[in-house]
Amino acid sequence: MLKTLAKEIKQYKVASIITPLFMILEVICEMIIPRLMSSIVDDGVQKGDMNHIYGMAGLMVLVAVVSLAAGIGGGVFGAKASTGFAKNLRESMFKNIQKFSFKEIDKYSTAGLVTRLTTDVTNVQNAYQMILRMFVRSPMSLIIAMIMAFMIDGRIASVYLVAVIFLATGLGILMVLAMKHFRRLFEKYDKLNESVQENVSSIRVVKAYVREDYEKEKFNEASGAIYKLGLAAEKVLSFNNPIMIFTINACILIISWLGAHFIVAETLTTGDLLALLNYCMNILFSLMMLSMVFVMLTMSAASAKRISEVLEQESSIVNPEKPVMEVGNGDIVFKNVNFKYHDDGENYVLSDLNVNIKSGQTIGVIGGTGTGKTTFVSLISRFYDVNEGEVLVGGKNVREYDLDVLRDNVAMVLQKNELFTGTILDNLRWGDEKATEEDCIKAAKIAQAHDFVSSFPDGYNTKIEQGGTNVSGGQKQRLCIARALLKKPKILILDDSTSAVDTATDSKIRTGFRTELPDMTKIIISQRISSVMDADQIIVIEDGTFSAIGTHEELLKSNEMYASLYEAQTSGSGDFDEAAKGGV
Amino acid sequence: MAAPRQVKMGQRGRGPTPQIEHPFIILKRIMGYVMKWYWLQYIFVIVCVFASTFANVQGTMFTKSLIDEYIIPMLGQQTADYTPLLNAILRVAGFYAIGIIAAFAQARLLMYITQGTLRNLRNEVFGNMEKLPVKYFDTHSHGDIMSVYTNDIDTLRQMISQSIPQLVTSVVTLVAVFVSMIILSPALTAISVAMVILMTIISARLSMSAGKNFAKQQASLGSVNGYIEEMMNGQKVVKSFCYEDKAIAEFTNRNEELFQSANKANSVVNVVMPINAQLGNLSYVICALVGGIFAINGFGGFTVGALGSFLTFNKQFAHPVSQISMQISAIMMGLAGGQRIFELKDAKPEVDEGYVTLVNAKRENGEIVECKERTGMWAWKHFHKAEGTTTYVELKGNVEFHEVDFAYEEGHPVLFDVELYAKPGQKIAFVGSTGAGKTTITNLINRFYDIADGKVRYDGININKIKKDDLRHSLGIVLQDTHLFSMTVKENIRYGKLDATDEEVYAAAKLANADSFIKHLPFGYDTMLESDGANLSQGQRQLLAIARAAIANPPVLILDEATSSIDTHTESLVQKGMDELMKGRTTFVIAHRLSTVKNSDCIVVLEKGRIIEKGNHDELIALKGKYYQLYTGNAIAQ
């Protein structure tokens, strides 16, 4: 994990190395100051030597200036290294995600990827800065102060050593105990938040069933549990501060006692005693800092892990070595295809698929949710690789094509349509960057989008907001179809992408395909029989396999499910308001 | 200090200080809130703060007497007498002990105060939230509401448990150290104070510049995050259009911008610390120098021991100053959170002036009388103030709309002159395009939204007079977006009737056609549903919602039929379940299925908030109007 992340430091290596060096320099300077101070007391004040005092004071100022420079340097380079590191992480993740096949996208989920790119990166950025600046500084400060103390007086310094060990053990134990409680606390917290979330989004249900008091009771119970867990965790932590203060104070008293004896016995000077008291504070404070750094690091470890997962994820689909750069025609052949999402999964999602589609044909695909319609068409543009058998496009196995070439020739309008921020024209030009406005209008006309686009005040220059919230579902679907048409694909796949378009318009779109784009192979997935009944071949998918292939008439006679579906949709259980949605 | 949540806060604390309109009013409210339950504890905490600061200052002062009064007199003596020193050390140890006990007590007390206050606050906020009208949830972003619970309450915790006590500690320390320093040497104190003022000015300048940079960083962060979200959501589209390279190029640009601004903002912040530290050191050096001279010349009785003590104080003096500014900005963050919490807590709950209640009833000698036991018969108990009498009206499910106009927002009416009559047991279907006003009508029936008096009547009673809870008890509702809760399947069904027996749950599930799929779940009826039933299919979730409505057994139903896109098998189950549920009940249905529409007693065709046609299927077909168009348009295509 660390190796993967470390690779992303790249051009910020120098800054990453310089930062801790500056921090060490700063610490050394800081540690010299008490030493100089003790010299002022011993050799200056007690001997009445003014010149020595001036000299030492001058030296102190010099050290302070060096320390300042080092501190600023560390700060500036630390900022550069950590923000730069974060930049690289984001960029590399983003680039790698672009390489993902659908399999990997499904695996991480949209929300998961967004969190990794945003929150997790920020966490790691802060942790990295912490490592560069504090993680080196604190132990160094501890060690140097310790060395200084030993140089002054080994006897007293060993008291520090004992104190450090005592405090480190104490804090360590507390932290381990507290973390256990905190982990449980956060789980409960998440539960509580989930329950709030449910109440917010389902407020209509809560109110309709008059369950406000019931929900309140549920919430108060959960809130009470958090109270108890929170107390348990903080109970442990409440020992933290007293132990710290106890150790520091005990040290000061012991040093005072011992120090007095040593000074009287003339084995220690007054100035040295003052310096030792100073180092005592330094040592114990850096220990405390260190413990805090540790806590922060363990917390960002989870983020680091999630990031490295994305970085290490290899796409399961890559370009072949000598890719074919042209798709001959729109023929599609499935030969004994079996497919499952996870290689170690038990059952095939799709099995025994065999079909022969000729260029220019219109193919209807019909079947229930979860029967594998979308998966079936995703195999054509090689968003997934088949496990057994082969998929041929234009007479060649899809694995032989350059991925971009293949996907430019197989346009797929997805079930979940997405438009992007920008004008309608910008969105249409996703299909073809160089498309002229006329091209766009032509495609929009076929997709039956021209009329409503023209009715907007800004026409084709209308701005689409994020997520396409300012156009209706049916309009969005038609724009997406137009966008796909601009690719001038050899194969067009519509995955239930006219569901929000009324039947009359739907039928016009299909007529347009037939007359304007006769050579293009059209695959239409639909819940509506009316959308597929005039197709050259209709594929009925049931339980992940083609249960029947034929024309409308043939299927009516031979396929029970198809016949019953047709019966149901024409005799009353069809969608009534389809027509009302977009058409009128 | 090991609380992981604080890390997040730490990062936040580095951003610009938020603007709040009346910080003191909010502070007063929050503290009032804390004091309401924990005033004694909080006063005790303050006492502890004083005690531990005092102990600490005493300890530092001891350095002076250690050197001046004990060590130096003993120097050169043949047989040094350590008894006075021992006594002094024991005395200081006593102070320290008090300090440690005070620190412990402070931590303990604060823990009860914070956790308790937060629990109370959370409960009250949630309690109020449950009472808010649906309108509140329709007009506020759910993310904002959520963040009150996830972020703001947490920031407040930080403020109560850390920032305020820290601030008090810092102020007390500052005063105590200042007094001690003056006692030791007024002249040196002047130097220290001057340096601290310099420090404050410089860090104020720097944080102002940092604030600007942080605002810039925030803006570019927003731009990067927005792009990430959009691209991740559309990732499959990106792939199918081979748009990867263009996406990367655009992302790299925005990312670089973020790096530039983040780098600047962080650099400025990182520089503040060393500058302050070195100014502190400088102050230390000057004091050492001047103090050294004083001590040599015995200026005003200044001694070596006093120098030692003073130098330690000098360090302790700068610390609380920077602490105070840090804590104040943390408190401001807490207050901003507090403001949002109080906004939610103060939001006006649903008004309910209804007084007509729903009671169990039975018929005795032709009269309806109220009774305790469940009889299956319900009646509206109507108390007439003017006459001082109470009448009972049997609950039948008669709903009437008279000349109903309605607007969600002033000036944007969505319903015009709606006239409707539903007799008990009738089925009313609403038909029309999205935005025609179908959902709005149903919103008015269960008073999710209120309209002017007397326009909607239920069993002849003005619904504004009916207590909302009782009104809603008499109405069942199945929405198109099914909302389920993270509980077991059984508990979800029981949501409709909390005291239902297991048998009733099974019966409701069977009626809704949900029984067979539930039995196939890993733990049957005891299967836990994950967030909003994510582990079920859309159709299965609907079946559960139907079962939930069935168990409540209301006389009036509001149904929002699902549009297509569920598989045919489940769809037919859902359909059967819905039909079963509708039997014998007055039903308002936002219809999407032909069969539902055709079988309705009255079809209401809505367009742009107006009823344009009304009647049964045959009548409307004969009318050859809009309904005919819709119906045949569909039929032609098939």
C-alpha cells in the first residue's frame, strides 16, 4: 500500500526530503537555546561577566534567525510537498479510473469513487504534511533534548528516561483502550445518522402513518446508547491529562531535589539546572505531540488504503497488442457465449447465447428486469469480456479491435442517461467533436429532439445543468439518442432508452432510423412490446439465456411468455400515461 | 485528545472564520442550554480551571525560591540542612496534587456535560424535526439537514468540551502569569508584553492573507469536486463515447489550479507557527539578556532564581495568547454550527388546530357510541363548542373538494378550482402529465399541505378541524418511491400497525402477494433490510409497502402507481396486491396502468392544475376529448 502511494510523490520528492531536514534543523536550533541560556546564568550572571552575556545573547539571536529560516522553509516546502502529493494522487486515480472497464466501475460504485477522490485524498494530504513536519520533528526533538540532558548531567537525564518510558506506556495503554470504545461509538454514530437520513427522506411515510413519536423513541434510544459509549470512551481519556501533568510535575520535583544536592556538592551548576528543567518540558511535550500524530496517522490509514486500492486496480480489459483499427460492417455474432461478473462466481449471468445479426437489421430485445438484457448488449462494445465463447463484430472477435475504434462504432444509449454541464450543442458534440450545427440538428431531428430544443429560448445553446436536471426524462433520453447518432456508428444500441418517451414519438424515432439510417444495425431493448414488434428479429431473454428468437408473428405463436406479455400490454395492464408524459 | 473526529475539525479550523450575525446571542443560547442541566458541574469546571492554573504558577514560582532561598544559601556550607528544602518540595507537591486532581475532575465533569448536552440537544432537534411540516423537507436540501447531525453537533461538541474551557484556562493563565511576572520584574514584563503584541499583530496579518487564500482554495476545491462527481456519475457514458482523454485533460487543468491555491494557502499557515515560535525565542533572549544584567547588578532585588522563574513564565505567556486566538476561531466555528442547529430546532412545527378525533365506536339502538375496544367500526368525535355538545359521525371515507385552489409558493398556483366527490368505496383515478397536479391533490387530502378552511371535507367534516394524526390514521398511502426502514421485514410491515401480531403481519403480506418472496429471503420475515431496502428489487419493495398499508387497514387509500421498468412477474404480483388492497376502500390513485384507469369509478384528467375532464371510462371515450386522445394514442402505437 505504502509503496503504491509513495510512487505518487514524483516531482515532489525533493520537497519531501527537504521538509524534514528543515524541521530537524529547526529542532536543533531550538534545543541549543536553553544550553546558551544556562551559559548566561553560569558564566555570565554568576561570574558577573557582561561580555559573556552579550556574546551568548548575540549567539541566541543568530540561532533564532537560523531556526526561523528553517521553520519557514519547512512550512513552505511541507505545503508544496503535501498539496503536490494530493494533486498527483487525484490525477493518477482519475486517470486509472478512466481505464476501468464496467466491471471495475460496478465494483467501486460512483459514491465510493467520489469519496476516494475527494475526502480520502484530503485526509492523506493532511497526514502526509503531518509526517513530513511533525512525525520527524517530535521524535527528533525528544532525542536531541534527551542527548542534551545527558550531556549536562547523566544522573538527572536518567530520571527523564524513566519518565518518558512511564508516560509512553501510560498514554499508549489509554489510547488502545479508548480506540476500542471509539470504534464502537462510530459504528453507532453511523447507525444513528442512517436513521436520521431515513427519516428525512421518508418523512412522508413517517407522517402518513403518524409514527413521529415512535421514531422519536427509536432515536432517543440510539442517542442514549451513543451517550453511554461516548462516556465510556471519554472516561478512559480523562486520565490522559492528569497522567501528563503528574509525570511533568514529578520530574520537576525530583530534579529540584536532586539538583539541589548536586549543586551543593558542586557537581552541577545553577544554569545547568535551569536548562535541565527546560529540556524536561521539551521532552515530555514532544512525547505528547508524537502520540497525537500517531492517532491522526492511524485514522488516515483507512483513507490511504482506499486510495491505493483504486491505484492498484488494474483494468480487466486492455487493448490488444496489434489492434484492428477498422470495423468492417454492423454484423454481430454471438457464439456459445457464457458470462459471469466475478470469475469465481458460481453461476453464469448469461449462458449459451447464440445469435446471428446482419448489418442493418433491427433487433428487439425483451425480457424482465435482472434477466441480463443490459449485460448482453454490454458485451458487444466489450465493456465486459466474455468467459466462454466469442462475440464477433463485423466478422472479427471484439477482443481484436482497438477499444476506442470498437466503441466509436458501437454506440450505446444507456438505461441511466447522463448529460453533462454545458450547452445542448456541447453535449451533442460528445458524439462527434467536429460535428457542425447542421449535423447536430439532423441527428436531433431523427431522435425527435429538434422540436423541443427549438422551443427553448436559447435553442441549441441552452445550458444543461449538472445531472441534466433542467430537462425532463423524456427529453434527456432523446438528447442522448441524438448524441449517440452523431457518432455515426455501425451499431446502435438503445437500452430501454425511450422509456420516458411517449409511444407515438417512440414510433417516429424508429421510423427515422429505418429511413435515414438503413445500414446501421439497431438493437432496441424495451419493456414495451410496441417498441420491438416491428423488428427483424426479436430476442426474448429469460433467466440469462435467449429463450426464443423470431419475428413478432412467430413469437406470438411459439413463445408463451411473449404472447402473454403482448396480451397484458394491449388489454389493459400497459402503461397508460406514457403518452401523457412527453408527447402532448 | 484521541478522539478521531477532532482531526476533521482541526483541518476545518484552518479555513476562514465563518461569519455569524449574532455570535453572542447564539453563544448565550448554547451556554444557557449547557447550564440548564449542568450549571453546577460547569461552575465546578471553572473552579477546577482556576485550581490547576494556580498550582501550575506556584510550581514555576518555586524555581525562584529553590535557587535563591534553598540552594544558594546552602552553597559552601559544610553540613547542608536539607529539611527546609524537603518541606518546600512537599508543599509544592501538595499544590501539584491539587492541580492533578483538579485536571482529572475537570475532564470527568466535562465529559458528562458534553455528552449529556449533546444527547439532549440531538433528541430535541430530532423531536422537532419530526414535527415539521412536509413542506420543510420539500424546500430544504436533505444534505443540509443531515449535516446538522453529522457535522454541526460535532463542532458544537468541540466547542463545549474543548474550546471554551481552553479559552478560560488561557485567560486565567494569562492573568496569573502576568501577575507573577510583574511581581518578579515589572521592567522585564514590559518587554514580554511588547513582544507578545508584536506576535499578535504579525499572526493577525498572516491569517488574513491565509483567509483569502483559503477562500480561493475552497473555490477550486469546489470546482474539482464538482467535476469529479459529474464524471464519476457519468463514467459509463464517458466510456461509451471514448471521452476518457478529454476528461483527463480537463481534470488535470482543474487539479493544477487547486494545487496552486492549496499550496499558497497552506504555505502561509505553515509559516505562522515558526514565526511565532522565533518571536517567542527572541523575547526569551532579550529577557535573558536584560534579566542577566539586572541580576548581576542586583537591580531591584532581582536574583538568578528570579531570572529562572521569569524565563519560564515568559514562555508560558506567549502560549495562551496564541491559544486564545485559536480557540476564538474554533468557537466561531462552533457557533456557526450552533446557528444551523438552532435553525432546525426553531423551525416551526406543523400547525394542527384540529380537534375532531377518531375513536372506536359501536352502534347501540341505532346511535353511535364511543367505546374502548376495537370494534372495526370508527367514528369521528366532533365536539361543538358553541352548543357544548358532542356528535359522532361514522368514518366512511367520503371525500369532497370544493373550488380548491392551491399554490406551494405564493404567486405560483398549481391547482385551480378543483371540484371532486368520492363516495365511500369508490375508486378515483388521476391521469395527466407530470406536473399536472396529481400528487398535489393527494398532498392536500392527508394535509401534508394545508389549504383554506372548508374546501376539503371528509365524511362531511372540514378536514382542517380533524386532528392531523387522526386524519392520517384513517388514510393509507403507498408511494411510488417506496421508502423502507433499516429494520427487519416484519418490523417494516408492522410499521403500519405497531401492535399487530405476527399472524396479522403474515396475513397482510399474503394479501399484498409479498409472502412468497419474503419466505425466500435468507431469514424470511426476520431478514434485515439494508438502507432503504437496497437488498430488494423495486417490485419487492413495493410489495412490502402494500403490505404495510394493508395492515393499517384504513378506509381511504392514496396510491401512487409505479411506472414500468419492473419485471413482468413482480409487476403482476404488485398489481394483484394493489387490486386486493383497493377492495372496499375509497381510493385515490395516481394511475399509470390502463386497467386501473379503466376500472375506476371516476377518472379525473388533469392538465396544468385544472380538471379538464371527469367521468368514467365509457363517458370519457364518448366525449372524444383529451382522455380519448391519450387512450387512443396509446392504442394506435400498439
